[in-house]
Amino acid sequence: MTIEIPVEKWAGSVREVTIGATAEDGGTRSHTITVGGETSLPFLHFEGQTPNRPILALEIRDRKPDSWSPLLLEAWGEAAEDPGAWAKAAEEAGADMIYLTLSLTNADGEPNTPEAVRTAVRKVLDATGLPLAVAGPGQAEIDNELLVPVAEEAEGERLLLGVCEDKNYRTIVAAALAHNHLVQSRTPMDVNLSKQLVILIHDMGLPLERIIMDPTTGALGYGIEYGFSVMERLRLAALQGDAMTQQPMLVNPGYEAWKVKESKIGEGVPENWGDWKRRALEWEAITATTLMHSGADILVLQHPDNLRRLRAVIDALASPATTT
Amino acid sequence: MALTGLEIYKILPQTNCKDCNYPTCLAFAMKLAAKQASLKDCPHVSEEAKVKLEAASAPPIALVTVKSDGSEVKVGNETVLFRHEKTFYHKPGLFWHLRDTEDTEELKGKAAEAEAYHVDYVGIDLYLDGFAVEAASGDPGTFKAAIEAIQSESKKPLILIAPSADLAQAGLEAAGDSRPLLYAADANNWEEIAGVAKAKDVPLTVRGESLDELAELTEKIAGVGVEELVLDPQITGYLDSLELLTTLRRLALKQTFRPLGYPIITFPGADAEADETLLAAEHITKYGGFVVLEEFNPASLYALLVLRQNIYTDPQKPIQVQPGIYEINSPDENAPLLVTTNFSITYFSIANEVEGTGWPGWLLVTDAEGMSVLTAWAAGNFDAERIAKDAKAFDVEGKVSHRKLIIPGHVAVISGELEEEMPGWEIMVGPREAVDINSYLKAMWSN
């Protein structure tokens, strides 16, 4: 008996997007990274190409975060005291990209300032040659106030600026246009909303080659199945040729997984939850690996050990087809 | 492949006799195609039509049932490649690999440990499904003793890993009245092993080096009357696993290729190169049927069980709780009042958190059509009007003497509007995450 392996023919493909700029292109990054370009469902090499591997970013902050799990702070140690040192440590841990999230306030509880974030971004750019993403604290007005100076400070670096949401994207897109950056387009786990925001951003004149789609996800146990299915649907739509769903996808399993009780809390939890550290690491790693199977192109993690674990999975999955 | 209503109509008597209680044969055919009626309702159907319809309606992936005194694991019968197309029906069984070369006391200890393992996830009891016991000694007596030792501590279903007929026989004898999955028939031993499986009416795993070999074997084995089969395509790592399991699912669903229309067993810990938890997670997400784990680690198992629960949730029906006002830690009229949506994960995160802190509290759960806070807010199911309406419907004013309502931090933006909708109430913006409720209440609640 000879079985014919079913192969799906797809009309569309994911758009390729390049983050970062080297000196040649007006930036200072040591190299750039390109994501997207897939012509099949994730890693099915027997029916299409995966020209670019999913990339692993590590999230850092402009100052030591107040509310991170002690397990994360322990892993980063002193590096977390300074964004430059932290970025360097993240590069050493094997990150493909640095994802810098700006804080709402400084260590004394006073509002963060344009001057302070310029300094932080400059430190990170000086400390590492990796491409960089910078996200605001997540409150519209403050995001705009902080991201515009970031865009100016990093003129020409092709940063990924985040996050654009339907209620607040104009200022960030304008800053990306003015200073040659990219944007992260985030919508709350919905195929149509994802598409719509990409269209709105594109309508402002930003080329599709500068938009990364963030469909949002939930952590394992906290709604991952919604994110998972929205991503599968978006990727299927992209392969079927729906142009406005063809942006590479970024998700933040690190942020999602490390804010839940299973990862954050070591005491006063059921005994059968098992060893705290192991559970917390599994939470982030399983969240990330599951989203990789639903089409994530950029995975933002928070724990350096999991970066190494996920790297091994990607190395195995993304290598060219051996069995057909 | 399922037949359409018209195709079914063609093989019905076409007399419109109404004996099936439908007005016409066509109407009955349409109901059959939608699986809302049974062919038994037609007393006049021909034998030939029966055979055709039954063949067409047989599930493209067979259902396999493994049972013991008390519990059962059913896998297979899946109908889609992606959960959003319908749902995934039968959660893969998670089994722990034990070997008879271990001391019986050790085995008892492990069985007891697994038996005691239960975790509560949003009100659902999660646990390990059973044990895969391997006759690694090659000795029937030792194998028997090991199974008996395990069963003295736990009645969970079994997979018996026995490479020969006499070991399989011994294992099944020790397993008594239960219905284990037998592992495995291959090109060399299939006749004798299939004989044992048939005599005891137990499901059988078929192992092959390639899909061609697997398909040939399953046809031979089905030919001798063993119909509940499980496939072991012998995956090794992340990539061949994804390719093989996807291909098998597609062959079964898209081509109704019967020889490979069976659930799949995997051993994610067999490959030293792979991370067992992450490969098992892949198998749960992408088409595994039975997943046999080398390691029993509570932390990893909890994460895998939750993943399985999530992936196998029906996407059309988010798990919801009843809207209403819930009491936590026997609150009085001075206790804080919090509001959230009726999405079960949201509800349990908050209820568990408040309960854990020891704070007495009232939790108003509004009807947000089972959506989480942000999603519900975006969809207009958790706005000021809805909250005010439910606050009234569930009589919060009669429960608390204060007039303070704590809303989730994620919907801080509705606080102004809500104050207008609920005159006399102070709207307090709570934390974004449930885990911060305790510190929030400590800082903000003065009563």
C-alpha cells in the first residue's frame, strides 16, 4: 500500500516584515530580523516554506518592576536594576530581540518622563546591537507622551513601537511614519478587529511591511484557547489570501503567564500544584509553545531559562523537511 | 465521507409513507444528514441502503474506550482539524509509564501517589487518567504481580505494554474485569496478539515503521475482528510528530481513509532530545489520543491537564457561571462589593482569590454572555448600563449598607458613566488582576 500524503495548496502567504536597521539603512543595529513569509500552516514543510523562524524576544523594563514574580527577579538579578545591563543580559541569554516596556511611574511613584525614557532607550540601544521593540505603559495619553520622544530618540532604527489599539493608534503611527519605525497593532482576541486595525493603520500611510499584528492571548488556564483559535483563524485567512490578515503575529506569553497566580505565588496554593518554580516555568513555556503552533512569529518571554527551552523547540520544528 | 441529504434521499424508499413521522422522505433524509434522526425510524429501508448509510455514517476516526472499575477514558471520534470549526470532543488520555522491573512496593507507592493526585481548575476536577504498565522483565509472573500491586492502590484504567501473546495474556488476567488498551501489535507478532485482543474484547495498539505499514497492519487486524485500534506511528521529536499526526488526522477526515482512522498513542518522553512536557503539550494541541508520560511531576502535570481542558473546551460554549450575587467568606452588610462577568475563568479567579485572602465579600456576577472582562466590555456586554441593571436585579442595595462598588481595573473607563447610572454610589476602580485583590483591599477598604 502506498499512501498519498495530503498536501494543502494555499493561495496566500504571510507578509515578510523586517525589524531593526543597520548602519547601511540609517540605524545602529548589528543586524536586522525578518519574520513572516510562511506559505503553509506552522512548520508543515512538506507543503510550504517557513523562510524565517519564529523569533524569541525577552521583555525588559526601564526600571526594576514592582510587581514581577520573585522568580523572575531572581533570574535577572542585578541586571534588572538598569535597562542597559538588563538588555545586555537578555542578549547573552539568547534573545533575538529586546522588548522594552516603559513604566508608568519612576521608582518614587512619580510619573515617568520623556527625558527618562529617552535615557533608558539610549542605554538599551548602546548596550546591545539587537533590534528593539518599545511599548508604553498601556495608558493612552501617557503612551503617546512617552513614545513620541522614544521615536525621535531612536530615529531610523526601525523600532517596533507598541502598542496601537483601536482607541489609540494615531499618534503612535504618526511617530512611526515620521521617524522610520514599525508598529505593533493590538486587538482583543478577535479576527475582524485584528483586520480592521491593520486597515486603519495602513490608511494613515504606514506600509504593511511595517505592521506587526498582536492578536492578544490569554495565559494557559486563563483563556489561551481563545487566543489560540483566533490565531489559527487569522493564519488560515492569511493563507487563503485575505491581504489584511497577512501580517506576522506577535504574542506576549511571558507577560500573560507570569501575571497569573500559578506563576506569581509560591505559598498558600494547593499542594498538588507542585513545585512553584517548575510550575511557573511550565506555565510560560507551555503558553508559548502552544501559541507557536497556532502561528506566532514573535514570542515575547520573560524568563531567560524558558528562552533556551523554546529555542530548542524552534530549532527542531523550523529545520527544513526531512520526512515527506 | 458523510452523505448529503440528497444522496441519502436517493437510497430511501421514496414513498413518503410518513411512518418515520416526517412528512416526506426528503425531509427525513435532511434530518438524517443533520444527524437529527436515526435510520431506525424508517421501517421500509432496504438492507443495501442500510449498509451504505452505516458505512457513510461511521465516524472517520474510531472511538476507543479503555475502562476500569470506576472510570473510563474515551478517545477518537474527532471530526475537525481546528477546534474553531466545531470542537474537539475526546480529551487525550494522560497515562504514566511504569515498569514491572520495579519493586512492587515502589509501584504501590507510585500508584498511590497518582491516585491521590487531584487538582481543582475552575470547579473541574483534574487528574491523571491511568497507568501504562510495561512487561519490561519479559516474565509473565512478574508482570502479573506488578499489575496487581498497582491495582491494589488504584483502580485507574491501564495500558498494558506486552510484546508477546503470553505476556499480554498474563497482563489481561491480572487486570481482571477492566478493559485495558493492549500495546502493541507489529508486523511480526500481530496474529497472536490480535488473537488475545479479540478473545478478551480489548482495544489494541498497532505499531508500524511507516504509514504504509501501519495501514496494511490495521486492515489485517480489523479483518480478524479487532476493530477498536490505536495507532503508534513511532514519533520521535517535535517535527516528525507534527507532520505525522497532522497527516493522520487529515487522511482520516478529508479522505475518510479508514485504515488510518484511529486515535494515536504517543510517548513524548521517549526521545531524550525533546522536553517531555513541551512535546506532550504539542500532542495535546495537535492530535494526540493517548499520551504516555515517563515522568509524574505534579507541577508539569497540572499545566498539561489545564492545557488539555482549554484546548478541548467547546468554542461555541464558553464555560459560564450563573449571574447573581455570590457570598464569599460569610459577608455582612459592611463587606466589600466587587463586580465581574460570568465567564467561569474570570469568576473563579476572583472568587478563589477573595476566598484565599480571608476577606468576607460580595461578588456581583453580571450576565456578560460568558465573556471575560475586557472582551465583554469591548462587545458591550459589560458596560455601565448592564452592571447597573444587574445590581438592581440582584438587589445589591439590600445586601450591603455602604454604597461602594469595586469594578475591575481593566474597565476603569466606565466608572464615570456607572456613577451616573447608579446615583448615590461611589464607584471604586479595583486592580486589573485578581491576584492583586488582597493588597488592593488592604490599601483601599477601610471598614
